[in-house]
Amino acid sequence: MPVAELRRLVLALGDQLDLEAAAFDGFDAAQDAVWMAEVTEESTHVWSSKPRTVLFLAAMRHFALALRALGRPLHYTPLDDPANHGSLHAQLQADLARLRPTGLVLTAPGDWRVLQAIKGVAQVHGLPLDIREDRHFYCSVREFAAHAQGRKSLRMEYFYREQRKRHGVLMQGDQPEGGRWNFDRDNRGAFGAAGPHAVPPRALFAPDPLTREVIALVEERFATHPGQLDDFAWPVTRDQALVALRRFITERLPLFGRYQDALWPGEPWLYHAHLSAALNLKLLKPREAVDAAVAAYRAGAAPLAGVEGFVRQILGWREYVRGIYWTRMPGYAELNALDAQEDLPAWYWTGATDMACLRDTLAQTLAHGYAHHIQRLMVTGLFALLCGVQPRQVHAWYLAVYVDAVEWVELPNTLGMSQYADGGLMASKPYVATGKYIQRMSPYCRGCRYDPAQRTGDTACPFTTLYWDFLMRHAALLAANPRMALQVKNLARLDDAQRQAIGERAAAIRRGAVA
């Protein structure tokens, strides 16, 4: 085909791997073509871990095979192509000069930075850019904006109930299934002293030759990046994602709810779904996951509390954070309501800490690119919040290390829910606790050199020390929050000597003398 005859160039990004995406509506193989590019910048604008980079590149290459099998013309630039320009905007600039399409088509991406780069290139070339709604989601950005209009705070619970009603999910007429919207109190179980029993094995997908090529490339190109690839087994195709969904529904969903907040050393997978990466790359549709879980409940194969908890994560929380991101960017990324200015401890990249809970969570994160939501919120996130780490550094770490990290979902979870950097737009209070929380939800403290009951002294748990220090540093702000007032009142029990000892040990933790 002469290049002058190219009508539309469909841009397929690494988080838009859906053959039925809106960008392909009206696609004509005789006039249109697809554009994809693997570029170094996507692994270096944050220090992307090896598992995360492999997942994106392997999924992209398998998606390219699927496109070609459908007969869709494809212009694909691999990472190791000598003509690779290293960034999306530079690669697209070069390819537009060569291909000369009359217009560009794009399904709305998940990253503000990427969207701005593509808009800039289209403008430079004077090309119309048709940005189409991402049908992957239940709620459009415009619909979320309408929900948010006039609200000073945006609580997920109210949005979630609206979604349940609108889409008829777990409803009996206009009432929630089981008479309750929320089964959280049934979904906070901890394992007994013997720990989890007979946890089903994780769904593993051994790398095929194409994925093994990517693994070798990443090991060579990003040798100094964090993470390990010896056990890489994430789904990288649509078929694999569907297998992973079926395995979760039949093997893990029955106990998912009861133990969704539980922690256990050396058990990274437990009863969680491990589907977020496939969902975020669009290998799996959220409606498929929700419908499968609801069907399991209707068939008596899974309890309502657990199914509601799973539905809440997808229909509620996932949709909610996307709405927050796209209605609040780009300013949202700069928020720092607590004026946190500390550097992220270097051991977040190595796991070299004496704190047993953090050591285990960081080790599994670097090995697998995965940690479940309580490990992220109440272990790695809690420590960063209490320590006063600069939110952008926390955000960059989460975006780098987890395989499911796409900015639209990671940024609000980190800055809003975890670090309270938005001052309460998302969360009604900072999620702070002493080491006693981790002791209650896990056996980590039994094998740790630190004592969660102690706030000062050589064996005091850093979480506990930093908790009291956090309350002292932010007492005026927190006292105005009804949900924090009681915790702040507890400061009255501390005399001047105790306050000084807490402050001195907290300072030692921040400068790395205690780790």
C-alpha cells in the first residue's frame, strides 16, 4: 500500500491490549493500520522493575501476534530495533513522517503523561486525534465528573452504591443482596496460630519462547533495575487471563473475603485474585470478573460476603480511583497535604531491613512484582506515611515495582488512600496504626527483633514509634478530624520526657540508624 493512502493510524498502547477496544471501531484493513512501540522511556521515567517491564512487553508482543492473525496491518517497533527512538513521542514523530496517515485514533490511555505526549505529536503534525472512550470501564470519566460535582469529599461508598444500582449488580429490586451494601466486617479475618491451610496453588503460566525472548532482553537492557525474573509466570495473553479468572472463581473466591486482609510470612498469594495486572492491561474485562463472581454466589459456590468484597474492589474501588485520577489531574500528582519531605528509605529497593513484616513484603514484591492490598496499604504504605516520605517518591516506587501499576489506578491509591496527600478528598482519615495492627493480622512480630508494644527503646517497633511521632507532629490537624480525635487525645498520656524520647528515636529511624 502506498504510504500516502493510509487513512487512519490506530495507536495501541501497552495498557490497551483489547482487540475489541473502541479504537478499532470501523477499522478497515484496506485503509487503516495499527501502531505499537516498545520504548525505553516507559521503563526509565520511573525505575521500572524487571517483572513489570517483562509483563508489559511480553503482553504487547503477544497482542501483536493476535492483531496479525486478524489481518490488521501493524507497524511495530521492538525495544531492540536499531531504529528505535527511545520514547513514545519520538518514535511516533518518526513513524508519522514515514507513514503519513490522515488521522490518528486512540482509546483513552491510562496515563496523563502519555496522553499529553501523543496530543503534542498530533498537534505538531497537524493531524486530527480521535480519542475514544475506554469501554473497558463501567463508568465513564464524564459520568464520574457528574457524580463528583459539588462534593467537597468523594467517598467511595456512595459512588459504589450508585454503581450497584445502575448496573443491577448484587441487587434484589432496589435493595442490596442480603440487606447490606457492605460486608467489610465479615471480611477481616486473620489466620489462626497454625496459619493458612491448603492454599490453592497460584495459576502459573510458564513463559513461552516469545516471553523468554523478552526476559532475556530485559535482563540485558535493564540489568541494574530492581526485581527478579526466575519465577515470572504472569498471564500475558487473553486466553491465559481467562484461565486465571476461572481458577480464582473456583479455587480461591470461597475464602477470598474472609482472609482478604490477612497476612502470613512466606505466603504471597493466599486467597487473592491476582487479576489486576490482566485487568489493567485490558486482557480481561471487569464485567467478566464481576459476572463470574456473582454467578458463583448464585450457584452457591461462594459466600455473599466474599463475593461482595470482590465486586467492591472492581465495580467500586477500581472505577472510583480512575474517576479521581482523570477529574483531578494533573494537579493531583503534586498534592502533599501533610508536607511530607523525607526521602524514601533505600532499603525499599532491596528489602534489607530488620522489620520482619517489611522485609517479607519487600522480598516478595521484588521477586514477583506483587503484594496484596493490605501489604501495600498497611505495611509499605503505612511506614512511608508515618515516616513522612515525600508522596511523589512513594508514588514513583509503587509505579515502578508492581506489575499491575498503571498510573490512573496507582496514583490515587498511593497519594490519596495510602499517604493522605490529598488532605481527605478520598479517605476520611489517615490510615495510621502502631505495630499492634500488624501483630493482630499476622505472626510477623513473633520473629521480629522489634516489639510492637514498645514506643521507645532499642527494641521498640519503628511502626509504633513513628505512629506516636506522627500524632505529635500533626496533632492540630488531626484533632479537627472526628475519626482521629480519640487517637490524638491519647497524646495527653505522654509527659515531656516520653515525647522527647519518641522524637529522638523517630529521628534515628528517619536518618537510617534504625531499620
